[in-house]
Amino acid sequence: MFLDVSLSAAAPRVGLNNARPLLVGNPRRQWLDLMEARRPIYERLATVTVLTDKLTPNQAAREIVQAIDATAG
């Protein structure tokens, strides 16, 4: 399962202004570069993708459970 998120939604969640080892230097550029490199792998391996941009944690959890139920049945 790939929990997808855009940069605009990820920024407040991960705190791009905080000290994060993988985001040293230009945090926004680093995040974009990481996602550019990783996204194709995530998309290729994921059987389900959930866009979490506008979801609360509880809503995301419900989406995940529904996706698991749908693939298990």
C-alpha cells in the first residue's frame, strides 16, 4: 500500500523547517528529489494507493482498512 501525499500537504506534516537528515539544505527540493526517485518504485509495488492530502489520520485509517478488506475478499 502506498500512502501518497503532495508536497503542499506533506510540508506541515513533516515540518520542512525542522532538522531532518534527509532534507538537509533545501528541504522542499530534497523532498521533491526523494519523491521523484522513490515514487516509481512505490507505485510499481503498491497494490493500492491512498491519497492522504485531505484525510485526517482517522479517515486515512478507514481508507486503509477498506482497501485491505477489498483485497482480502
